[in-house]
Amino acid sequence: MIRTIRLFLAAALVFAAFGVPVTQARAAGDTIVFGSAVSLTGSLTKEGHLTQEGYDFWKDYTNAHGGLKVGAKTYKVDIKYYDDESKPNTAQTLAERLIDQDKVDFLLGPYGSGTAFTVAGVAERKKIPMVEGNGAAEKIFNQGYKYTFGVLSPAKKYLQRVLEMAVNQKPRPQTLAISASSDAFSLEVQDGAVTWAQQHGLKVVYANKYPDGATDVSSVISAIKAANPDIILNAGHLQDAILVNKGLKEQNVQAKIIGYSVGPDTPDFVGTLGKDSEDIVGGAQWSEAVGYRGIPGFYRTAKEYADAFDKQFHHRPDYHDAESTAACLAFQYAIQKAGSLDREKVRDALASLSITTFFGLIKFDNRGLNVYKPMVVNQIQNGKLVTVFPAEIANAKLRYPIPVWGKR
Amino acid sequence: MQLVLQNLVNGILSGGILALVALGFSLVYGIMNIINLAHGAFLMLGAYITWQLWSTFGLDPILAVPIAFVVLFAFGYGIQRGVINRVVRAPVLATFLLTFALSLLIETTALFVWTGDTRGVQTAYTGANFTLLGVTVPWAKLLTLVVALAITGILYLWLHRSRLGRAIRATSMDVGAAQMVGVRVAHVYGITYALGAGLAAAAGALLTLSYPLTPTMGDPFLIKGFVVCVLGGLGSVEGALVGGLVYGIVSSFATQFDVTIAGQHLSGTGLQDVLALVVLLVVLIVRPTGLVGRATA
Amino acid sequence: MVAVPKPRRGAITGKRWVFLVSLGLMAGLLFVPAGHSDYLNLTFRNILMYAAMSYGWNLIGGYTGYISFGNVAFFGIGAYCSAVLSKAGVDNLFADVGLALIVNALFAVAVGLPILRLRGHYFGIATLGVALGLTDLASNLDFLGGSGGASIKQIGEAHFTTYYYAMWAVTLACMIATFFIARSKLGYAFVAIRENEEAAQVLGISPTRYKVTAWAIGAMMGGAAGAVFGAANGFIDPPTAFAVDNNVFPIAMAILGGMGTASGPFIGALLLSGANELLQQHFLKLHALFFGGIIVLMILFLPRGLMYLVGLRGGMRRWLSDLAVFRV
Amino acid sequence: MLRIENVGMRFGGLWALKDVSFEVERGTILGLIGPNGSGKTTMMNVISGVYKPSEGEVQYAGRRIADVPTHDVCHLGIARTFQVVKPFANLTVRENVGVGAMYGRLGAKRSARDAFARTDELLEFVGLARVAGRPASDLTIPDRKRLEVAKALALDPEILLLDEVMAGLNASEVDEALHLLRTVNERGVTLIVVEHLMKAIMSISQRIVVLAEGKKIAEGLPQDVTSSPAVIEAYLGARYVKRQAAERERKAAAPPAEPPA
């Protein structure tokens, strides 16, 4: 018995060491295979799930419409997923596996700046184009990489837009307090907002960072309350937005505008906070209200996109869904423009891409970042997310100044 | 001055819940020498049970506390009798790794059951507050603290007065002797672990009032509970309470400090956990068994 | 470090053939780059990295019996050494590893002298506190790049292979060092402290001195792995440097392989990482369930780790009776 | 070579030792006896540096033991055994003794190889060679006692403190043990022996120190000490002594039989 077990163990060992099977998933001939490591477990599960929805929606649409025409040939598309467990190091290994083992043609980005950053490094080394829609930290694009493209506006812009809107309100707000979670993305958001505020005559009365993954922010709230600002912003993720919002109400902190970088746009925000989410604003990459008219080849307006999406997934798409779909669209048009699946040609096509889609303008600067598409500002009104800025696309008027807690 | 008072209150309120989180962890650790890495997962389960009762039946989270406690108590008892007891006398790291794996199983299962969506509970008193001497006190957190203290008090009395409680304490001091006087160790261990799980669930239930729910929500609390239970003194009810309050107050006051040394800006808010951990290290070095620990703990 | 003559099945030194098998597997791993797959390179480099960290932990946790939950601190410091050097314009793996060894040894002694006075769990939590504290501290120090992290210049074109071999060499060094330390006077001092600190003291062993020594050598092992990782990764930030996985996995590998043995960490790393990799590849969402399940079964049936099975005399019956000891 | 001067040891409010003084000559065997709780083991702990005395001092070769860290006491040449044996349970017998040979008085000069060579001699000498490769946890009680002695001897002591190494042994085993100790002594090691077995200690000791309730109540040659009324009183109680004294007056008899252990 023991001998058998020993033999078995020895065999298992050898297998583990050398037997990692080499799979060959690369599409035979008529399928283009994209690869993506998304967070299906771990702390970013929700966002990873949204990312996957956005990708799958494009894939299903494309295949249902006969596939992707490249030159004379039409291809089906497929996406190979792995779970990165919300960990950058795992995402890196998985990207290598997608390329080396699964022989995918192109990479779609993971969710989050941390994971996108490590995967971008892999894409660069392997010279495989990656388009991502969920990593907004500029550090990803400041490495001189040539193969990574982000369809979304950079982190610094997330809350700038909110301030831009705020200074045009009457009475004009004078002071700003902005806290941030201590992670790369959020600190860039904070930095962008603080710089903009200083340039435009807003006094920054509080700017500080709290530990990443904090479980209690009540003392940060107390400090903000003591500073008595007109505008309160927080740069962080969904959890942070919820914690800060609860804290503001608990300590009865009033302001003319309260906004978060990430959070209000996710349906979970309203679901979790109920009526306390009312009147909160958030910087968003996209909303259903945007009035872009895209070029043919996919749903051309946000409305059409959102309705079709709702039909398939039974919920309205938020901007995470949209920007993920947009990443696929960048590939679609670039591949068609290149007329080839050659990675270099597709990369060059991406670099010179300039198209309008339901998501907005997709065009990359020389770092690969889409600095051309503007952010929008959303506000939660009567439990619904409405777009309040910029005025030309807004489908509701900003409530300003927001009512005191308990009067919403 | 007002900010100082406010931060004191903030610290006490956040420390109270940390104390409850640490309490169950500390019992299991101190009595059975199990570093229960599934504690965070139990907390998460307690929170989800509470959320489920609230969203399905509209039950108030405070009323859900006993239900979450009982459910996890039974679950914890089953896990200890069915799984952990088989290797409970192995070197401490075996159970350490076992509970790590259990937490993986529980968290992944929760992901399938409740999905990764962020959830929350809203009550009539969510965010309600009152002001006393210029200090704003949120009712929900005060209620949380009161319930946490009540549970701590009941547990203390139960451990010292009841027959089973005494058996648990006796077992923690000397397993062999306890066995000789007729204590059924397997059962006592089951009850102890069940208590730990139940207390984690109670903490999770209370946390729904102030904290969003995800399947991984327990992780940061597990780590804080780990630190807090040693800060106060392992395996003691008073220790968890003192440890939680010290941790809460230190990290709360830390936010008031901001210094720049040689061009390096050090934000007390960013370093609040570091300062709490420095306090932990100093306490351990000066009093190697925690603030209220016994020499034999 | 003279090998002991006629090792009559010493409890410390373990089986020589197991170690030879491990060395053989290590030699086999030399050929991974021949597969021309960056994926395999990266995967096995990570396995080697975990093994090296596991060896570092094994010296203090496995041999000396002081369970540390903070050895990731050394890995992180090592990685940051590479970043600091790169910032200063020095991009040389030997310099990276050299600096990591020195800084970690000094740090380990400075931290070890006070906290190694603590016994048992109190020591464990103190180490956890150190690791957690360093994570947040690194996020707040500008010269280390703060939360944004720091880049490390990569060397040359064929660097992926170079870094692989560098990690291989570090791991081999850890493995061989452990083997010889275990058979040297030093190793006997460590184990004596683990078995009974008072009794060891009476036999002339200064607990403080040898605990700090074990802790510091382990720190150097973790630090060397960290330095190579930092250089290979090209970038380091606090969550990467002090990742929870980097703290838990090395411990898990040492336990499952066999604590206090010269082959256990390596075998454990191969098995655990191999299992994780295969599961992740085949089960998109369920892999974590299976991974957890495998660990549960291993602990229930092999709580002493795989090396126990190697040394087992007396077959199934002895195995079951040994297991029964742990039950209540 | 070893001087104990007015040593007092207090635990809380209780004096476990009070004002004890005696000396041990090089190469001799000193027996330390006394009823239970008389402070014998405390005395051993003070001499071996485990406890720092509250009063007085212990001097060995001109150095105060209290100034020497516990792990350096054996480097001075003092070794001891423990009443409650403390083997390294997971190590083999050979490894257990080997650790002593590596880190004892002459350990610094030895390689691991030399230390094991010395170990093998010692195992032969104490009669443990047959179980050298077994884990210490497998040993029988007498073998554990032997292991304890072997570990102490591995430190190459000049003076060896033996705390009840013969407890639990049968008559023939005691004889073997006595033979062993005599041989050790003949090789130049000074011995301090704490033992309950009167017969054994009387036969081996050259001088005896008697403790009772933390105080030294007698010191001298074995036969003198046993006839001391203070000693008899300590062991058997005051009434017995009175009765004995009355009887002695009447009969002027020989010293009483050996007090029971």
C-alpha cells in the first residue's frame, strides 16, 4: 500500500514538474482567438465579471452577424479566459500562458490598473497587441510601451470633470476636500483633481490618503468635516465609495457636491446604499445618455447598445461593460483596417485608429492612451443614474447644491 | 479639541467591533491553539445570512445577530467535530493550513451562492446620529458597540460561571487533567470552535450596518483580529476587548498627525495601521504576553 | 560544516536519497528555458521563487521552531533593493542580490534581537506586524515610489532566460545551504532550540544567538529571491512586494513538503504550484474549490508533510496509528 | 573549587533557600540530601545558573555564577542533569548527546564529526550504544536517565550536578548507576549528587550536606550526618527524635537505622 502511494507520489511529482500539458487552443484557420485574464474570484470579482460581460457581448454580436471580415475572409471570434484571482502576478503568468500555450492572436485587458500594468509588460515583450478598457492609471502608459492601448480616459480625468462642472454652478463652490485610497489608480485620480483645483481657483482644504483596503474611515470623515469644504470627493473603488458615503451621513457632513471616482456608476452602489446614494455624483467613462453616433459595424448609439445588452444580460450596462465592449471594437476596426491578422499590422492600425463608436471617440495618443474621449459626470437622481455634464449630452439637470442628509 | 474628542469616539466605536471580531479568534487560538484562518470567512457568512434575512424578510440586522450566531455555531461545531478534530493535536501549522484551505472553500462557495455583487443593508436608523458636546455619534455604530460589549460580557460570565464554560477554561489550561476529571475534550473543542464561528458571525451581522458585503469582506478583518487578539492577550475575553479598543483609538488618533522629515511627507492617515502595529510591537516587547495576558497564556 | 560520518538514520539529516532526487529535479529544471516558452519560464521561475522563500522560512520555522508569519518582509525588502539600485543607476543582478543579502541580514538582526525574545504565537504575530507595517510604510515613502511603485531597468534582450537561471541559482543555493546547515553544528543548535529551548541552553547553546542566526540566514534567502524577482519583474510596488500569497504559500509549501527538511520546501513548492497551475488551467472558476480541497485532504492524511511518508517504517498500520495521535 | 556563600532564594514571600553555605573540593563527591521541599533542586538551579540567588553568591573557580548567562555556565565546566528529564524528543539518542558534545565546554574546538566521535564513546560508556539511532521519545525510563547523564557528560564538565538520576531504577540498575558515577568521578569529575535513595547516596558520597526547609542543618561525613539529631528530626519529626533520645539515654545505643526515603 505504502509502496503504491510512494510510487503514485513520485509519478505525481514528475508530472507536476514536467508534465504541464501543452494545450494548443489557437484557432484553426477560421477563428480569431482573443485571450484575457479577468478577475473571477478575489476582491475584484464583480468588476471582472462586468468586464467579461462586455467582451462576451461583442463576441456574441460578432458571431451572430456572421463574424469578422478580414480582407476576403470571414472569421468567427472566440475569447479564452482565465481567472487572475484579482492578483497582478497571476495575471502576468496567465497572459504568458495565453500567448505561449493557448497561442491566442491578441490580448484583451484584465480588470484594474494593477493587473493591466503587469499584463501590458507581457504584451510588450511578446509584441502582441493588447487593448484594455479597465486600467486607467497613467503609469501603464508611461513605460514607453508600443503594444498596449487603452480605450478609456486616464485616471487623472476622473474627477477633473466633476470640478469643471462644479465651478460653473451658482453659488460657485470655493473649497475642496479630497481623500484617496492608497493605490496607484486612486492617487492619480486625486492628483489630477488637486492640480486642476489649484489651477482654477478652488482652495484645497483637505487632501490625504488612507490605507488601501481600509475597513474604517470615520476619522478621515471627521477631518473632512472639520475642514468644512464645499465639495467632497473621494478617489477609490466601490468599497471606498460606500464606506465614505456611509461615514459622511453618520457624521452629518454637509457639502454642496459629493462625488466619487468609482462607485456611483455601478448598480451595486444604489443597491447597497438605497436612498443614501441619492444626489451623489461620479466621474464616468460613459453613460447611456451620451449622444455619440458610431460608425457602422456595431450598435451605433449608446441607447441601442444598452437595450440590446439589457436583453442579453438582464441589467443595464454600466461603463465597465461599455468600455470592455469598446476595447473589442478597437480591435474589430483595427483588424479590418489592417486587412490582416498580422500582429504588427494590427498594432499599426490601432496606433492610427480614429473612429467614433457608441462609446465615443477611440483614438490613441503616442503612449497608447485615449486622451480624446471626454469623461462624463453622472448623478443619482430618484435611484437612477442620469448624466448631468457636459451640458450638450446631459439628460438631466444637476441637483445643486444637494439637500442635507435625511432630506433626500 | 473637538476633533480630539471626535477621534476618541471614532476609535472606541471602531475598536468595539474589532474587539468582537478578535474575541472568537482569540478563544479558538488561546484554548485550542488553532490559528483559525477561516474566521474571516465565518464573519462573511454571518454578514450574508443577515443580509439574506433582511432582503427576504425585512428582518432588522440586530435581530438577525442571534440567528447568524446560531447558524454558524452549528456549522462551526460540525467543522470541528468532522474535520479539524482529526488533526487538532498536530503541530499548530497543520490546522493553520487546514483552516486556510477551509476559508478558500467557503469564500469560493459564497461567490457561487451570492455572486460577487456588493451588497448592503439599509435600516431606518442607518446613518442616523446625535450630537453630544460637539461630537457626532452614529446610532448604528453605537448600537453595534453596545451589542458587541453585551456579547463580550455574556461570554465572560458564561466562561466563568457555567459548567461547560469552566470545562472550556479547564481544557485550555491542561487537556490531560481536564480529561481525567471527565471532560469530553472532543465535545469541548467542538463547542469552543462553534463559539468562535458564532462570534465571528455575530460580528459579521453587526458589520452589515456599516460595511458593504462581498465574499472576500472577511479578509481584512481576519488580519486585524489576528493582531488585536495578541495585543490584548491571547485567549482572554478582556484581552480582546482591550486590544480592540487600543487598536481602534491608536489608528484613529494617528489621522491627526502629519509631519515632513527631510522632504519626506509622512501622513498619519496613511500610516495609521503602521502606528497601531508599532504599538503592538512595543507592547509585545515590554509585556510579552499582551496588555492583560497571563504569563502562562 | 563537515558532514557527519556514518549517518545512522539521523532524525535531523533525513534521507540522503531524497535530497539527491531533489537535486536531480533541480538539474532537470535547468532545461526549462530549452522549451522556449516564456510561460514555462515564468511559471517555473515562480515555483523556484516560492521554494527559495520557503527555504528561508524553513530555517526559522522548520528547524528552529519559531513560526514566523512575516517572512514576506524579507522578500519585499530584497525586491526594493533592486529598485533602489536601479534608481541609482546600478543594474546588475549580482549587485541586487548582494545588497539584498546585506540589508536583509542587518534588518533581520535589528528586528530579531527584540522580537525573538517572544515565544510561540507572540513571536508569530510580531513578525506579521512587521510585514504588515512595512507594506504600509513602503506605500508612504516617496523614495521607494510610494503606492505607485518603482520601475527597475531590465537587462538585455534575452533577459527572461537570464532571470530564470538567476532564480534557479538562488534556489539551488538555498537548498544546498539548508542541507549543509542541517548537518552542521549550526543545524543541531537550531533543532535543539526547537525541541526544548531550556534544555538547549543548558547544553551551552545561546538561544538568542542561534535564533537570530537562523532568522538572518532565512532573511537572506528570502531577500535574494526578492532581489531577483524585482529585477526580473521590472517593477515593484507594495502589494506586489508584500503580497499575501508570498507570505502564505511558502509556509504551506514547507508544511506540505516537510518542515525542517532540506527537500521539503522544494518538493512542496513543485506540488502546490503545479497543482494550482493545472487546476487554474482546467477549471475557470472552480479551481479555488479544488485547490482548497486538495490542501484539506493533504492535511487530514499527511499532517506531517510528504517527507514523513518517505521516512515511514511500518506501513499503513503505523501511518494510521501516527494519525490517531493527532485526534481528539 | 565551588563555593556557596550565604545563598538565599526567595519566591514571592517564601524563602526556598536561606543562608546556605558550603564548599565542594575538586575531585570529590558531595551528596545533597533533605526531605521533599527542602530546597535541593532550587540549590541545583542556583548553582547551574538557572536561578539568580536573591542573596549571597555562588562562586566557581573565582567567578560569580550569577554573572554568567545560563548557556555559558557549562562552558565554565559545570553541567547538570534534570530531575524531570528533558530530552529532545524527535532527535535520536546519538543526536541528543551530540548536541552537548558540540556546544559544551570543549565544543568550540570540535567539528560535528569530532563531536559525534566523542558521543559514540559516551554512549558506549553509559550503555546506550544499543539504542543510539532510536528517537529519544522511544526510550525506557532507565535509558532516559542514562541519556540525561550522557548529555551532561558530553559537556565535558569539571563538576557535574546530578538531580535524582537514580529515581525509578531497580536495585541492579542502581548498582550499575553507582558504578558509572564512580567511574566518572575517577576520571576527575567532581560530583554533586541529589538523591532520595539513602543507601545509594551514603555509599557514594564523601561528604554530605543536609537541607531542610531551605536551611542547611548538617554537613559532614555520611556516618556523622545521619547520626545528627537535627537531621533525624527533619526527616522523621520531633516526636520521633525525642523518643529516640530517650531510648538512647537508656541504652546508649548505636545510630538509628537509615531514615526512610
